[in-house]
Amino acid sequence: EAPTAIPNIRKAENLLRQSLGMHDPLFSKLGTVELLRASSLLHKGLEGEELSKSDRAKSLYLLGLSYAKLPSYFINELPEFFLEQCIRENPGTTEAKKAYKLYKDVVTLGFTGSSGTHLPPDIQLKLRDLHDMAYENLTVSLGD
């Protein structure tokens, strides 16, 4: 019998905690194996339809966190994808707010260099829209 989604979420959270507290002094890396195992469990949990809305929100946030912490050669836009999905599917929730904060950090880092942070106008608009969704401000732009 396949494990249920909720134990998968708990196991993934434990793996994330282990990974985020683990540093390899020789390579300065987080626990990559644990991050990948956590993401696998979360993907499996999201495949089924038995997740409650809050468990789905938590899973999407944890996936975004997992991919945000993986070394850059493992990822591209995956953290942003899962974090944005968490915000859009669960506006106003604690998970959406946490997802927005991490999303903003990930996106801002991509536009930060030696001359500072330079966010293009379309990225600024998207950040504002996602912020408003996450915090349930009713002045959300439709992006047109």
C-alpha cells in the first residue's frame, strides 16, 4: 500500500530541516540528497487528489523552498513556479505569505549584481500582484 500524502509531507519537512541544518565544510553545500528526497516525496503527494487545500499549499511552498535551496546546477525557474502556484491557489493563507517572501528573495537575487538590484518593470509588477494575492489586497492587477 502506498504511503499517504500527509506522512509524505511530514517526512519531507523533516528532510528539509535536516538539509537546511547540514553544511559540508569541504564543499559549502546544504544536504542536497535530503533536498532531492524531500522534493520527490512532495511531488508524489501532489500527484494524487487526496490532499486537502492546506496540505497542497504546504506542499507547494515546501517544493519551492526545496528547489530554492538546491545548488544552482539542479534548478532553473522551479522555485518560482511552485511558489507562484502556492500563492495563486491559496491567497491570504500563511503558506501564501511565506511563499511570497521566498519568491521575492529568489527573484530579487536573480537581478542583483555588483551595481545593486535592478528589477525590470514587468518583474516589479508581478511582485506587486503576487504580494497583493498573498496578503489578499483586492487591488490585484490582471497583468495587462
